Amino acid sequence: MCGRTACTLDPQDVRSACAYTNRQGRRMRPRWRNPGGGAGGGGGNHGNKGTGQTSKQKDNTKQQSDGTQYTPKKYWPSYNLSPTQVMPVLVSSSHFDKQQNNNESDTKTQSVGERELCPMQWGLVPSWHKGNPSTVSYKMNNCRSEGMTEKVSFKRPFEKGKRCVVLADGFYEWKTGKDGIKQPYFIYLNQTTPVTDSQLRIDPDITTPPEQDDMLEEEEVKGQEWTGHRLLTMAGLFDIWRPADGSDPLYTFTVITIESHPSFSWLHHRMPAVLDGEDAIRNWLDYGTVPHKQAMSLIKAVDSLAWHPVTTEVGNSRYKEKNCVKPIELGKLPKSASSNLMSSWLSKGSTASPKNSQETADEKRGKKRPQPSASKPSPMMAWLKKANSDEKLQKVTGGPPTPKKAKTL
């Protein structure tokens, strides 16, 4: 399964991380395109940290002629993304070439194999769906490979070449222990350095995200290549749902899942279909050269993942802090501020108090400070001592001790 991901790169960094070699042998950063002027479709140039909306953003809800509504969203980097939110997706450029040429049936004359980035909403909405698209997106975030050629919602886009590569830093999966407690893990591609400290290139306290360009043209890589972490590249399918009123289309996708590789099955019996390597990515996208039946051979379990346990707070889809991807030690709960304060207080009480600055200065001058006499018992200790003495006297005399007479004033 794949129901929660992290993708912390902004559009420019995603392009750098997805640089590829084109047919002319040149290293290129793919074009970034917001379809229809908005990620997942729809207007507005504002995004949101994980949700695609902000409290200050105007309401972009679309009212259709049939009474249905949907709200277009924008991609915004986040440590905790869930279905119905927007993620960057790689597709063949020919999908857009066909739309521009108004010739969706002829794919032989198009530049099939060249790619571009297109932010889409997670949770596939079939092109033929009638009504509110939000009613189906939650149910279509994953596509089981076993039913990809049978279930019409997936079969149609698959046979039409609507194959895509879903990008993320990694995804989350939960392991249920013998005690019934679910422990989340963060899973990502094997790295030289584990993905434990991804940096969002935005202000974490931002309230109004900056505007995003609807189009960032493809450009040649000049200078240093991307040195950040490898993005997780998962095989997916996408479709385009067009509103009845003719407004901007809604682009959505689903992640293909398969039976887990033996190395991963201890954590979960299913996993995303990972496309590991440039050849696998190229062949999956190049639907004009690699027909859908041949592309099925790319959907297989690979042993290319790494993982580590993370905080259980990631289970809350609203929780989007940096520690979502940070590794933890199982069995060791993080201490709260109050517990740290208590530990500090106890440790001070169990050790000798440090010398003050005057004592240290006197020792350096060779001056001896007068030694204190035997410590005087505290009022509490004196009271306890007296009470203990009275109890002993009672045992000897067989009765309570004779009270002292009050002094006469």
C-alpha cells in the first residue's frame, strides 16, 4: 500500500532532481507545467503547505452546471502528504502535444519519450465520472497491478498510454506489533546518505505561499548536477476529468502497488511499484514505443528500498513537522520538557552542589575558608527526632509522655 508520502522539494529542485538525457545526448531539466493554469486543474497561483489551500487564499471552489463542486489545488512541499493533495508527476510531453494539435488519436508524429513535470491531485478520477470528483478520489489512491487490466477505471487510461512516474522523497508505512500498536516507518530509495534531514526551502511558518509559475521551460543542465537525495520514482496512471462547464480540467493519478519484495514483506505485504533507474523510467513513460502489454514487465518488486522508524505523530495527516522523517530509536520515547526538568532537578538533588565562584577564587589564592561545624538539623528532622524519642519513652513507661506545662506569662 501507499497512503502517505513526503515531498519536500520546490518545483525548481524537483526539476533538478529529475534531470535526464534526451535523444540528442544532452542533460536536460524537464519542463514544469501546471495543467490548465493550476495543479490538478483550476485557477489560482497559490499553494499551501500540504493542503493546496490557505486561510488567506480566496475560495476557488468550482460550481458546475449539474450542481457539483470541486476545489482546484496547487502543489506545495510537505513532510506529510495524503490522498486528495497534490504531488509532482512525470509524464511524456506528447500528452500535451496531442492536446495542442487537437489530434489525440495519432501518436506516431509526436515527440514520444520526452518528458515534463506536471503536479496532479492524488486519487484518480476517471475521465468518464459524472458528479463531484471528490467522491471517488479517496478510493482510487492505489491501483493493484493484478486488476490494472481488468478494472475499467484503470484499464482505460493504461491502454491509452496514460502512464506516469509519481515522485516523492519517500512514503510511510505502518507495522502492527504483537501488542496491537502501529509503528510508522519512512521508506525511500537506497541512498549514499539516508533521507533523514530533508530541508524545506520555504519558511515553515509561512501563511501565504508565494505565487508559482504555471510554466517553467525545459532547460539544459549547465554546471553542477543535482547533489541532493534521490527521489522515489513510483509507477502510476493518470487521467483527466473535464468539468461539465468547460472550465480547467482536473488531472489526477494513482500509484500502482504490487506484492512486496521478500526484503520488504516483514513490514507490509504490498508495496509501490518502484521504477529504479533511468531505463525503467524512460520505458514506462514512452508509451508510443513501449506498448502497454510490454510495459507490464516493468511492474515488479525490486530490492532497492531503505527505511527507518519515525514518530507516531505522522499518523495525523495534519502534522507536517520536520521530525516526520527523522529516525527514532524504538523502545525509547522522547522526553517531554517537564520530564527533562524533573530529571535535572533529581540529578541536582543526588549530587554534591558545585562550588560557588567565591570558594573557587579563595582556593586559587590559597586562602582557607573556615570549615562549617556539624550541620544543624532542619526543623523537620528535629521534629521527627523528637517524635521518635517520645515514641520510645511511651514504650518504656507504658503510657504517653507527660506533656510539658505551658509557661505562665
